[in-house]
Amino acid sequence: MNTNTSKSRFIVLVNIENKPYVSDPEGETILRDLIMEEGYSVVESVRTAKSLKMIVRAKNPKQAEKMVMKICEKLRIFNPIISSCTVNVVKSLP
Amino acid sequence: MSELTAGETKYLRKKLGRKPSAFELDVVSAEWSEHCSYKSSKKLIRKFPNRSKFVIPGLASDAALLDIGLGYVLAIHIESHNHPSAVEPYGGSATGVGGVIRDILSLGARPIALLNALRFYPLDNANKRYSQSSRWLLRNVTKGIADYGNCIGVPTVGGEVEFDRGFSNYCLVDVAAIGISKREKIIRNRSNKRDIVFLVGGATGRDGIHGSSFASKKLSGEDRSAVQIPDPFTEKLLIEAVLEAVDRGCVNAMKDLGGGGLSCCLSEISETISKGLEVDLSKVHVKEDGMSPSEIILSESQERMLVITSQTNQAYLTEILSKYNLSYSNIGSVIEGKNLVIKYAGDVIMNLPSELICRAPLIDRDTIPPESKSEDRNLYFRERPSDLYKSILKVLANPNIASKKWIYEQFDHEVGIRTVLKPGTADSSVLRLENGKYLAVKLDGNSKQCDLDPYHGTMCILSEVCRNIISTGGKPLAIIDHLQFGSPENAHIFWAFKQSVRAIINYCEFMRLPVVGGKVSFYNENNLGPIKHSPVIGSIGLIDRSEWIMMPRFGSEESIFIIGNTKDEMGGSEFYETTGRAGNGKVPIVDLNDDMRNAKAVLRLIREDVVSSLHDCSKGGLAITLCEMAMRGGNNFQVDLDKIPNSCSSISNLLFSETPSRYILSTNKRKRLNTMLSAISGLEFSEIGMTTNNGSESFLHHSKLNSPVILTQKNITDSYENLGTIMERTPVD
């Protein structure tokens, strides 16, 4: 994948979290033993996730997102069996 | 979702006298899955010998119990988590550890050690894609086991790993656990009417629904619904809370929740206590709203236990559970009769005899022997000293032989301060027990030999696992087995399964060893077909005194002896595998008389204190055994190969044949040892050389070689570290 010629740079945020039907013991523990314990009853649910912030060169935001997603899939940065992965450009850099 | 066959549906309808409801069908099909019911294997494995003076009969259902003296009992169990690990190696292997720990816990015993047997595709092979996937599996399976075991404070003390082309895009993850308890604390599973049924631990969610049906099918495409997420901290609380409840006498009966979830657990415990149960599913503490009764009863959410207590002890139990901050729910009670009555919000939705749910109709599967896969012929091999030298290093570097340090260094093997022999130091792991004795424990497998010849291959594993126990000074007490095969519906595979079972019966009856526990796992297949037949056998032995604990490391200036004959038995050998000859040669045959005679001789030598170091001779053959003893002791050897009792047709066969029942030992009491061995009629042995510490080279002499094969400590050690080298070269896959 040759992207060296692309001029624009983007900050891409990758968010990896367990699929909705897969449990998340860490999030459950934070909710139960911390938030609820301290009486913050307005919070209904906590889900933890792993996020990566990448600065990438690409032609446009769409291409940046597509490329990052491809890298994450190819290198098994997440396991599609249990996790969902979302990729979003959060900022264009000069 | 019904998984019943047409015949089973008919049988169920006949028994009920009506059409089963959708809910009943869900419960019955979970329990009648191959995974829970053993419907294909039960008739065969019933024939395993299971009695000895150590075995405590009639109690154990989830794990076996052995009386080890002075009021102490050991619990042992083996489980696998192959399907889940193949799709989600981290969570799959971790929840496998959790599951087997709870099997031990459900007897009221404290888990003290874990072992694992792992199988993967080769890490560094021509097929780049499969090898990459294999490294990803190995990395994550190892991490899953390490994280879970380390978090709950149970040491992973040993195991066994095999790499083979038969495991493309798949892996086998077997975990064994050992527990200890005082005899009077063991849960007897006796319960009375009106006792209370508690579900303790993790909340019930939609995770892992239909997991046992999933494990009873082949893996294919995106049909990968059953994934479980480990929560080791909840497991740790569960262990401590349950053991405290056991200690205070507030547990009448107990069972862990595994495959099939509540449906299997409730029906099986009802059968064990010979009483009925009435349970309301709406009382179960759940993770999410809107779960249907079927989802609640089939969920395989982890870290849950079912505890039955009396009305009077109910308050003590809940006090303990609250102290550990564990969630629980009072879901019902023990009732008269033998039915399992399931309610939802007060309405009865199922009322069936537990026995009907628990006992699936057994199946007689067809068996057809396949055409022989192995050609019984010896292959020409060039035997100049330089060729033999290269072969020895190549076999040492084969990850099947090479040091497994990269794997076991990730495990905590010392937590609990009872580990005497750690992984990588000896043929089996040795633990200190409360009664002053020592426990030797080991798992072994050999899918290469079993694939070529399931009967003799399984025999070889049995012989090897016992030799491994003996080589650390232990006397084997009992055997556990885990039989992993492809689909039992394939007559060739079921034939192989039957051969393997026959081997276990024959070996254990001859050696008077009870088979105290086991597991059968079928449908281990991926998109390319079935895996190689992979029975894994475990053994435990006791060592009465610390002086009898043996290690495979040469001292200096000791005489080297071999016990046992070496034959042209190259089938499934690592040498043929490494040199591209896989599929040729004859699988070694265990001569039961020799095996017993040699084992007894070695145990006697240990007790007479004439052995300095000891190693069993198996995978890789004689050359590898000698190198391992040299590396571990930091000393060298001078061996005259002409002196080895053998019927081999070539020097390479002599060096690499995997003939069973052989031991290598070193001694500084050669005269006494010679006299003792000479007195045993029929025993084949000889003195084959000396250990040396001068210089840094080992020598193998043979009259047909114009110069000896010379090995240096550095050469053999570098080759032996190859597994770590491969994994570190490819830090991310």
C-alpha cells in the first residue's frame, strides 16, 4: 500500500469494544463496585474499550478510515469474533 | 433451536407421550448434545478400570478423588476448551481454566495446580498463512491461561505442547487441575426435601448460549456464536467463598455450571442427590433485561456455581457470600420425587423426570478401519558424522522437542509455594503436599503416532506418561484421559476412537492403574477436515520421600546406563518429521512386560539410592535424551553407541527411534547398580559411557563412524532455544 505520495494528514481514532452481546467484566465492575457504590444512580451501563489514535497520511478522510480499518483487520488488532471496531477521522492536520 | 436427531425426537415424544414444548426441547437438546451426554462414547469408556485402594468410589461426578493418606484427598480433573479457543484464543483458554477449577471446587477441594496440553499448527512452516494464525493462537492461548491462572493464584506447574500440520486454523487446549482437601470436608452431595437451591457468582447473560451444541459441531465459517469472556477476579472470590462455606458445613450439595448451563447442572445434580428440584428462572440474577426462560436456562455465563444448603444454614451461606461481595439468588428448593420442575414467574413451564433429561439415548456408531497410513519401511539416510550432527541439532530445534520456556515463563508456576520441580526442570512436575509426601504429575500426547496407529500410539502415550512420573521418582497412582477426535459420525474416526479406548483398557488393566477421570471431545474439525487423533493422557504419582525426587541432569564423572532395548520404530518420530519422512516407519509397540519390568527396576534403583540423574527416553529418541541431560546438568558425555542394546538397522535409527520403555540414568555407584540390574531376569540394560565436565564437548562413538559425532554445549543449547527464537522474531502476528 503506497501512501507516501498523499499530502494530507489525519488523526484517526480506532475504538475496539466487545460486541453488545459479549460481556465486559471490567465495565461491569466499574459500574457495580465504583459508580453504583458511590450512589450515582443515573449511570445505567459502563462498557470499556481500547482506543488507538493514529496519525496517517491519506488523500482524504474516507481513504484514511478505510486504510486504518484494513490494517486493523489484517494485523488482527482486534478479534472480529468478539469485538466490534469503529474507525473515525477526528481531525485533519495541516 | 432443536439439535435433536429424528430418532431422538421420536424417542423423546414416545417417553413423554406428547409433543415436547419448545422450552423442553431446548433443555433436552442441550443435555443430549454429544458434549454433555457422551452418547457416542459412554458405552465404551464405561469399560475403563476404575478401582484401586486409593480411589474413593461413588462420590465424584465432576472430578475424581484419591485418598493419599493421613486424612488427605486429592481431586483431579481434565477439560478442554478447543472450539472456543480456536475462535477466541484468549477468552477461550482462560474460561477453560476457570471451568476445570470449578470442577475441583465443586467437590469442596482447594485447587492447587494447573497443567495444560496444547496443540497447534507448526509456527514456522511453508504455509505462511497457517503459521501466522498458529502463532496468533499460541500467543493468545498462552496469555489467556497465564492471566487467568495468575489472577486466581493457582500455579500452572507443567504441561505439554505439540505442533503438527494436522491443526491448521485450529488448536487443542486441554487443562487439568488438581485440588486437595481433608477427607471429611469433601462434599457428599446428600440433600433433603426443602433444602434451598442457590445460584452463586457471575450474573447470567446471553453469552455462550448453545455453547455445548457449538462444541458438538464442526467449526465452519461464521457459525461462531459461543464466546465466553473470562472474569478471574469473580472466580477467585467464588473459590474463597465456596471453600469457607464448605469449611463451615453449609453446603449439602454443589455443582459447577459448565456446558449446557443451568439445564445440565440442574438435571444432573437432581439425579446425583436422587431428589427433585423446583426452580423459578425469574429469580436468577441476570445481566440484561428481557431474557427468555430458554436463554436463562441455556446461558453458559462463566464463574457460576449451584449450591444447595439447608434451611438452617441458609443464613450462614448468604452471610459468607455477602462478605465476599458475590451476587447470588435463591432460585428454588429440593422437592419430593425425581422431577425437575422449572417455573417462570410462578408458572410451571417444564416438569420432567431428571433421568430423562440426563440420559440421552446412547448410540452405537459404525466403525471401519481405514487403509494403513504408514508404510512400514526404513529409509536410507546418509550417516557421516557431520550428517548425524546436523540431524541432532535439527531435531533439537524442532519446536516439538525444543525448550517450551517461551510458554511456561509466562505462567506463575510457584504461587502457593509448594512447587518443587518447576516446568522445564524434569520429566514431570513435583508438588509438596500437606501430608509430607510429594506429588508428581504430567500430561502427554502424541498425535503423530496416534494418527498412524491409534492403538499403539495411545499405548505409547500411556507408557510415556508413566515413565515421566517414574523418572521424577514417583509411583503412578492413577490415569486421566482426554480423548479428542473428529466427528464420531465418520466410521474411520470412530474406529480410531475405539482403538484408543481399547489401548487404555489394556494398558491400565495390565499395570493395575485406575482411570479416574476423563473427557471425550468429538467434532474437532475445521474447514479442511478432522484433526489428527489426539488423545491426551495424564498421570499422577506419589513420592514418599524428598530424597527420591529425581532430575534429568548429568553430574560430572558419572557412569551412564540405559535400560531397555532400542528397535527400528520410526513411525511418527520427530526425526522422520524433521527430515521430511513423515508417514513412514512403524509406530513403536509397547511390550507390556518390558514396560513393567523396566519401570519396577528403575523405581527400585531410586529407592536404593544408586541413581544420580534419570530421564525417560521418548520423543526425539536417545540422542535428544542425552543432550537434554547434558544441557540441564551443564556437563558433557562420552557415549559408545555400540554398547546400546538394540536391533536397529542404522545408526540414525538407533539415535532417533522412539521405542518406549527406555530410561537413561547416570550413577556414581556403577558397581552396585550393575549387580542390582543383573539380578533382574529378562532386563535389558548396559553401561554406555561416562559423563565429563572437562572441555565443552560431548562425543558419540560408533564403530561404523570414522570419527565421533561431536556436540558442544553452545550448539545444542542454541538449537534447543528455537521456539523462543521463532516467537521473538515475529513479535506481532
